[in-house]
Amino acid sequence: MADDQTATSMSSEELAEAVGRVGLPDALATPFGRLEFFDGVPSDAGTATLFDALDLIRAAEAFMNAVPGASLVALRRGLRAAGVTGPEVIGFTDPRANSGGIYLTPNTETTYGTTFLDLRAWGPTVIEAPPQSLCVVDDFWFRYVADMGIAGPDHGVGGKYLFLPPGYAGDRPEGYFTFESPTFTNWVVLRALGGVPAMKQTRIYPLAEADAPRENVFLNLADARINTVHSNDLEFFREIDELVQEEPVEALDEERTGQLAALGIVHGQPFSPDEHRADLLDQGARLGAAISRALVYRPRDPAAFFWAGNSWKNAFVGGSFEFLRNGARLLDARTQFHYFATVITPAMAHAQVGAGSAYAYTAEDADGHVLDGAATYSLRIPAEPPAKNFWSIDLYDTQTRSLLQIPSTPYPSLSSLEGSVQAEEDGSFVLWFGPTAPKGRESNWVETVPGKSWFPMFRLYGPLEPWFDGSWRLPELVREAAA
């Protein structure tokens, strides 16, 4: 028979210390002011302040977590304003994107095509991808659905893709690469290596019309002055509400759905915050936008940098298109990417040697100072840039994250593709950025705007092994002394 035993007890001092740790003092200093409690119960005034703080914190968090969805809502609004009013209308840039419109970090070397699928209106929808293309479909929460073209199952030959709406239970005919999306609205981005003629080989139509497809309309967006970037204030939450009302509740994870519901954004219910709560949401959105800018321009995760002691940054931290690392969602990395960039595909997140593209950006010079449009900077691209196809560098506005608008050209960029950039005797390329071109360096110069900051993005198309093994590195931008 077992002997009875007596449990070990805390001393009076230890118990008092434990009570102190699990409780709260009667007065607490916080970023939201001094809060008062009666034996752990907040006062009436303190309770009101705490709930305001909760709404503000949740609004800032919701902003950062819902940026992907708001980005596509704003993009659809902008495209609709330009005339891309249905899936049969394909907007494209002829000959290429320029700085006239507000778009998140497009490049000036590519002919883009774009539209939005509406699987609620059309049901199962077919896309015939052009040959030798790089095309992507993302759902309305900006999650990857499919690659088409070179990175897709047709491997660049061209093929027919079938996209099914959420919960589809109908027939799945043979002869298609078939994908089911969790959302009714899906973004289509098209890039055809053969330019505009190849782009116009794209066909998009309802499966029900497969025997006699309707004609597509191709709309040149190159000179459209439109905004496709989401808001940074209360309007952000109205953009998100538009998405939440359209899509099934199941389209978003329970955590973010609950976060938005706590702010009054609920599927099937009107979003109508009173004046006080609207002010808190507006403050929360602005705080979320401010934090997002810190994550983009000055991230604190060491993995956001390509090389130790160097400011060039990686847009896809961790190399995962789902922003996952060791089973954890990289929340900061997701916000960092979506606040200034678009297109989610494994082909961008994890480039392969000789295929896809690699990206690096910075907003600082060699001394760690933010780039100033009134100053002149040089950047030496080391010899033998590791690009199978070509390299380029585009300049962007730090406010809009869109191509920098400058008087001298609608294409604020330099590229090896055009063959106009002059090399040094050692094979390197010295590029110049400033309000005026250094004498004799006009072909290697991009104008900047006094009073505005800017940031460059360097792209390698078909990155080669020296990029991946780190044996070829970008140096920092150097601010030149005033003449």
C-alpha cells in the first residue's frame, strides 16, 4: 500500500511574488495613457481606452495582413476605370509599361497583359495561353493558383487552361490543364516573349462557349493615367469590405476573417463604422502603412538582405511564394512583398539557374542614407553580370512604389537589352542617377527629381550561378560630392 504524501507548497514570500506576476497594479502607464484599475478591474474610462487601443491595434494588424487583397481590389478598380470591364477585355502595354499610371513596381522592359476572371458570372473559364510566355493566375486574396506558359505545365508550347469556381461539382472535360480557385475573382497577368503579336494570341472565354468562343478585346493601357494602388487610410477597409462581400467566407483563413470581423467587416453585413470607430480605423490604417514602409525600406529581418553589411534587399524573404519558413508564416515578409510588389508565383519566389528572374532593391546609399532626388549617385555594375538574357534597373517613387515620374523620359530605367549602356574598360558598367547627367555619361544616366526620394530595383533575367553562390555581388550606391 502506497504511503500518503504531502504536496510541496510555496512560501508566503513566493506566493506573494506569484500573485504580483499574475495580477496588475492599480495604475499602469501605457502608450495609450495612464490606466487605472480596482484590484485588477479596469475603470470605466480605462475600459473605453483599452477598447480604443484594441481597435487601433487590430486595424493596424488587419491592414498589414489584408494588404494582398486590397492590392487586387485597387488594381481591378483601376483597370475597370481604363476599360477592362470583363474577362473578355485584355489590357496590354504597347510597347511596354511606362511611368504614366500608378502601378506597383512594374518593369519597363516587358509587354504586359492583364485582366480579371469572373468565375461567378462566367462559371468555368478557359484561357488559351500564348506560346513562349510567362503567365500567372492569382486568386482575389493574392494567392497562387497557376502558372501558364514556360513555368506552367505546357512548358511554353501554349495550352488550354480551365479555371473552376469555388465548390465546383460539374464535369471536368479532358484536354485542359484544370485548376480550381478558392475565389470567384482571379487576376490574370500575361507576359509574352514575342511582344504584342504574341500577346494577342491569348484567348479567354467561358467553357460553355468552347465550340464557338467569343472574340477578345485588346485594350492598350500604356498611356492610361490610372491608379491601381490601394489606399493608406480608412478607404482601405472599404476596399477590403468589397472583397469580403463578394467572396465566400471559406476563401480566407479563420484568423484573418475573425480579425476583419472584429472591425465590423463581415460577409453579408454592411460595413458602417460610426464616426469614432471610423477615426480609429483611419489611424490604424495609417499606422499599418507606416509600419509596412519600415518593412519595405528598412526591414529588420537579416534574411531580407542578400549580403551581410550591404543594403540590397530581397523581395521574397525565405524564397517561399507562401511566405513560409520552418512551418511559420513570415508575416513581415508577406507585408513587405505585397506593399510594394505584385504577382505571386513560385517562379518568382525561387528562381532557377538560367530561368526566371531575380530581383534586388534598396532605398539607401553606401552611408545608409535615404536616396535623395536632389543628389547625384553612381552605381558600378561589376563585369559579367550573371544574366543569361539581360539585366535592367528601374527607378521607383518611394511614396507610390510606382515608376518614378521624370521630365526626361516615361521609362526611368537602364538595361543591357537595348545595347545603349556604355561599359568601362574592365567590363563593368557605371550607372548615374541625379537631376542632371554627368558630362559624357548621358547613355548611362537616369534623371531623378529634387524633393523626392526614389529607390532602384535591379533585375536579372535568367540569373546564372554567380548570382546564387554569391560570387557576384552588387556594390552600394555612392553619393557623389557636389560639383
